[in-house]
Amino acid sequence: MNDEPARLREAAGLLVALSGLLGAGVPVPRAIELLVDEGEDAGRRLLAPVRDAAHRQGVAAALTDELARLEREPRRFGAERAAGFGALVAAWRRVAAIWGVAEASGAPLVDALRRLAAGLEGMARAVEEEHGVAAGPRSTARLLQWLPVAGVALGALVGADVLGVLFTTPFGWGCLVAGGALAAAGARWQRRMLRALRPPDASDGLLLLAVELGVRAGRDADGAVALAVRMLHRAGLREDRAVERARLDRLLRLWRRSGVPLVGLLDGERRRLERERSTRLRQIAASLETRLLLPLGVCALPAFIILSVLPMIAAVLGDTLAVLG
């Protein structure tokens, strides 16, 4: 089970509530305290120590430090280590990065949190769609991997001594070696195909959102980009975002030539990135459904024949010869 969408939505819900409190004039420490006191979910438990340290070092730095401590001492969160721990940390690192941009640039915090909440909701939808479109090809791949094993079980069910042939005769040993090699090669081939379903890098629109907030706060374009990169790195988000950075650089060149408002370009490009990522995944998943027939024909079916059909024939012939003899 993938917990990343749930963690992203949990963080988004807390940010919406927090932005509502801040918009009503509640101070940041008090707003965090009110949220923490309302429940025991993972996000609130994470914010509890941040509330106490925020007045000394700022929320972004306190949240980053708490995430680092949590990674060093995962037992503090008990079951979250086994169920969604990585997703929890990844979701709140995004919050720390954007909060850092707002603190450093002077961007209105309420607006920044609302935009981040909407961004996290979009990321959750994107992750759900990734897993949804990948479900078909992955199910097909699992079916192909189990086909040779199912063949052996089928032979045993019909009464043929398939296992006896496979494990006690030279012919069976040869079948095991050849069939096992084909099955392993097919599984490896399928894994390589399924890797195409993964995004090329960590580009999820967060860099574009961080730059947009800096520009909205009055930073020049270069200063907003530098601040966004620095805050993402400080929050521990050092994954490669080459696709997103290339789009950002192209957008800045267009902005300098055209003179149109940069904020609108950034917002539109972030939405376009989300749409194109979804379209790309759908296209790859559709093509994989067909391409997975290759390991089926080249590896899985021959392995099925070698590991089940041939030993079954050998077992039946052996029984027949024994009766005739």
C-alpha cells in the first residue's frame, strides 16, 4: 500500500486549517498549538515540538530539524516507520521548503500556505494516478512471473509426478536449469520495462511554486530562483529536478523577451507540468500492456512448457512404460 497520497492530503488539510487560523489573526505559535491539540495523527505529532522551537528559529528551520531528528530516531513514531514513514517525511519536507521561502521573502504566509495546500493536493492526485495507470502493467507482469510455478502446480494436480521428474532425474534437472533461467530472464525484462513508469526525476511543480511565491513577494526573478533552490536544499529536498529546472529556465527566457507577468507564466507552467506528467504516464502504461507480451512469448511461455508440460509428458511416459513393462 502506498501512503504518499494520504500523507500529502493530511499535510494539505492541516495547512488549510492553519491558513484559516492565521487569516483570522491568530499568531503562528498559537495556531500550531490549536492544531496540535485537536488530534493525534502523524502530522500533528510532528508539529508538536515545532510549536515549542518556532519562536527561537522560525517554523521552517524548526520543522526541518524535527524531520532530521525523526529520521535519526524513527521509533518515536512507532508504526509510521513501517507504514508511510517515508511519505510522511517527504510531505512535510515540502511544507518546510515553502514555509522557508515565505519567511525569507516576506511573502504573505496565509497565501503561501493556501497555495502549498493546493499544490500538495495536486501532487496527491498525481501520485494516485501514477499508481492507477501502473496497476494494469504491474498485474500483468506478476501474472507472467507466476505462470511457470502455476504450471508445475497444475501438473501435480492432474496426478503426474512432475516434481519427481524435475528433482530426481537428469532430464528434470535440465528442465529446472533452462526453465528457471528463462523465468529469471523474463522477470528481469519485465522489471526493466516497468521502470519506464517511474517519473524521470523528482519534478513535481514544487520548484515552480517556490519561485512563484518569491516573485509574488517582490523578489527579482534570479533572486526568487536562488531562494527557492536554497530552501528546497535546506529542507532536504535535494533530488534531481532537471525537467522542472529546464522548464523554469525556458520560462525565464520567454519572460525576458516578452515582458509578460512572470507570476502568470509560472502558475500556468506548473499546471501544465502536472497535466503532461499525467498524459505521459497514460501513454507509457498503454504501450506497456502490449510490450509485456514480448517477455510472455519469449520467456514466460517457454518456461511454462519446460517446467510443466515437458516434465508432465515425461512423467506420463514413465508411468506408461512402467505399466507396459
